[in-house]
Amino acid sequence: MATQTKMPVVPITELEQSAFCQTEEDLESKSLIEEFAVGVKWQRIPKKYLGLSPKLLAGRIQSAKKLLGQKVVILGHHYQRDEVIQFADYTGDSFKLSEYAASQTDAEHIIFCGVHFMAETADILTDNSQNVILPNMTAGCSMADMAITDDVLDCWDDLNSVLKRQIVTPITYMNSTADIKSLCGENDGVVCTSSNAKKTFEWALKKQGKILFLPDQHLGRNTASRMGVSNDEMIVWDPFKPLGGNSEEDINKSKIILWKGHCSVHTRFTLKQINSARDKHNDVKVIVHPECTPDVVDNADLYGSTEFIINEVVNAKPGSTWAIGTEINLVNRLAKENQDKNIFCLDSIVCPCATMYRIHPAYLLWMLENLVENNPTNVVKVASKTKENARKALDLMLSLS
């Protein structure tokens, strides 16, 4: 049993977020040398790409993509900057993109313009002969980085020691590493997305045991609350404290054990912002992501996954007003593509997802030109045993959907 207090570490990806916050509506890309000037710690890239303007990069990306043809598929997450999304063959949320990757059996190379855990998931679901490529290997995820494998294993050991023979089902959000997905698969657990978290909770609670939910405490609490689980039945596990900062009695009484993790983008949204939006627009609909804090979700008109948000806004009546609590690149894109509606971000200070922002078009060009030279770079490969157990947890998720 872990008894020592550890020193908490804030992921560098979360610290970088403020470097790109601004009050302007558009987040236009600059050359890499200009973006590096704020002191970010991104993957090193050959000097010849550093000073290229977005316009020059775009022309060379188009040329390289044309040369490679059907050998390459480019996937773009909804939170990517427009200068990258324009080259995506397919856009979507993390799991939708991984499913699409698995269907592209003719492609030799899949370039995943997202973050590391997404590329890992795509590798788990695709054929071993295919390469899944992440343009910038330092594009991690601050939330996933909050659930470090050794810390989760310590937690698992502690829970088994305290709870003896009681059933604990590990459920991990898609936004987690392959190692954490594998731990769930190995221990009769499951993976979930923001859209099917409720179904996985229902399945797990039928076992008459407890749930360990990783790594986003807010998605876990929001999901459990709407299933009738009280706050008294939920505890938060802080990996930097003995027993997660809980007593053995608290652990035994709990029904849901929430890992102390969060999304640095979605926790920026506040009840004050919701009230301000309603003061300014009496007809506004507030829609937020379930990674937001419970008070924000409780006071929004609607909440749901990225795909849910997109569908609700796109299919809304012309002239309607929407205040959206999710990543700014997606909000801006929705506003541009739905000009018959008034669409704006709840947060007036524009902050992109710092990890997604690391996929600069220069990195995409670097990957493509290396492939033209038959030199695949930044290939993401998950170890076979990890892949096997993680696939088990993912397949179970699909069977519950």
C-alpha cells in the first residue's frame, strides 16, 4: 500500500496553454519560428521548415499529398487549427477517427492530426502492416498525462488491499494512454467515450461493486450524478496523497472512485460566463461538453460530446443564438459554417487546446515529405500485449453501445 505523499506535477502541455490565449476571434497560424518564440517545448524539426509561412506550407502539403495519393490518409480532430483541417481526408472526434482509420485497409500510412493517445488507439484498431503517424510526438494530452501508469497501478493495489474481495470495475475515458486502456482490459474493465459513458456505468454497476473512473473526474461525476448517484457516494482519488487522500472508511462507503484529472480546456468555463451570456442574449442556448465542471453542466441548457454539440448547432433553427463551452477552433469553425446563427464561445479569452495546437502545418509537411522519400517518421506503435488488453476493453465498449 502506498503511504508516502508524492509531489504533484503539472503537465507541461497544460502550462503552455496560456501562451496562445488571446482576445481575437481568429487563431491564425504563423511560421514555426514565430510560434516557438513564446518558449514552447515542441518536437525538434529540421531547420528548413522553421521559417516557412502558412501559405508556402499549404502549397507544399498539397503537392506532397498528391504525390502520395491513396497510400496516405490524413485524419483531423475537430479541435485542430483550420490550417491543418483543410488537408484532412476525414474529420471527427477521437474514437470516430480511430474507427475510420481501422476501415482504411488500403492505406499504408495514416497521419493522425490529433494527440498521442488518439494515435495509440488508431494503432490498436488498425492492421499491424499499417503505420499510424503523429506529426508532433510531443502532442500529448494534459488529461491523459494526469493518469500515469505507475500511479494508477499504486491506486489499484491500494483499492484491492482495502476492499479485499469487493468488486471494482475500472473504466477509462478514451482520453487515456494505451497502458491505462490495457489495465482496464486486463481487469474486466472497459473504455468509454463522452457519449456512451452512461452505458458503461450502468453495465459496471450491475456487478454490485464499485467503479474506478479514469482520468477525468468531471465527466465521471456528471455521468454518475445523472444516474442518481449522490455526491456522498463519490470520492476523488488524488494520486499524490496516501490512499488518494481518503480514509479506508470513505473508500468502503463509496460507489464511484474518481481519479483527480481534468481537461485544461473545458475547466476554463464557468457559471459566471453562462450568466453573462444570458444577460447579453435573452434567447441564448448554452451548450457545453461533459468535461466541464458540474456547476457548468448543471446550469447549461444542453451538454454532450463533441459530435453532439456539432449536430445540435448545425441542425438548429436559423437565427438562433448559441453560447458554446468547448475548444475554440471548433467553435470558430461552427460559426463560420453556420452564419445563419449567432454562435460564440462562452469564454471571451480565446484559448486553444495546447496539445492539439502542437500539430502545426509544418509538422504535417515534414511527415508527408518524409513519406515521399519512403522514410516514415513519428510512427506510433503499441506493444503487442498492451494492444491485446486495450483492444479487449475497446471491443467491450462497442458491444455495450
